[in-house]
Amino acid sequence: MIQGNGLQDAYSARLARVGAQDGGMLRLNMEALMWLSHSNRALNANELCQGSEVAIGSTDLDCQNIPAIEILRGCYFGLVTLEESSNTLHLVHYTLEEYLSENADLFPSPHSGIAEVSSRYLNFRSIKSLLPAHLWSRKGPPLLEYTSCYWGKPARGGITTSVNTFTLRLPDRFDKLD
């Protein structure tokens, strides 16, 4: 539990600065904070950037819309750090994770949001069209390993109609693998 109001006030002030950004940057940054505070493992910069591109209603990955990590890094106001050696993003301190989880109104349904992005991503045409040999290659799409391994865990936190729809489509892809 965060002790005192000092850190809470500091985090509130920083999030207010994030909230003052224009609509696209606000959505992008809040989504990234949601991923970093609710993902099942640390995410690298490429995974987070690709996950941020998956929009509700999209049917395929649009590489032109994937934000550069420099754009994300410049908008976090000190809330996120990048570990250069592993290219992994982290919240600046464990107390920020506590703060974000205690303020549930910031992310109304984070688990179902991550589950929906993951299941939608796995159903993208460009992902489904990968040859089986390329599914787990190091050169595969950045978010593929995370979504393949962890899509079901956040779904346990709340399944929406969209998550259910995309999840039911997943076996179609794998039934065709010989």
C-alpha cells in the first residue's frame, strides 16, 4: 500500500499531465500504462508499440500506424523507464503499479481489454497467414509470442462479447495446420 499522500499526489499530477494530451496521444499512453500495469510479464518496446496499434474494429495489422518507441517514451512524464539492455519497459516504481491498481477508474476493464487486443491480434489476417515455421521465429511479429502464450489469462478477469467472438475463431487457424 502506498504510504502517505506524497506519492499519490505525485502520480496524480503526472497522470493529469498525461491526460492533458490530445486524444490520440492520451489513448495511446493510457493504453500503454494499462498494458504495463496489468500484463503477465514485462513487455519489450516493440511488443508494446505493436499492441498499441491494435484498434477496436481493426481486421489486420497496419504497420503504418505502429507508434515509434520514441513517441511513447516522450509522453510518459517519468512514469515509465526503458531498460536499454533488454529493450524492456517498466513502470518507474512498484508504488506506481499499486497506485494504478488502487485507482480502478483509470482502466475500467483492463483484463478484458488486454484479452480483446490479444484475441483480435491472433485473428488478424497477417498473423493467420504466417507459415507454421514462422510462428515462433525470432523474426516473427513482436506481439505474437505474448498474445499466444498469455491471451487466456486476462480473459479470466472478464470476458466480453468481443473476446468471446475472437476466441471462438482461434481454432479455425490451427485446424488448418498439418
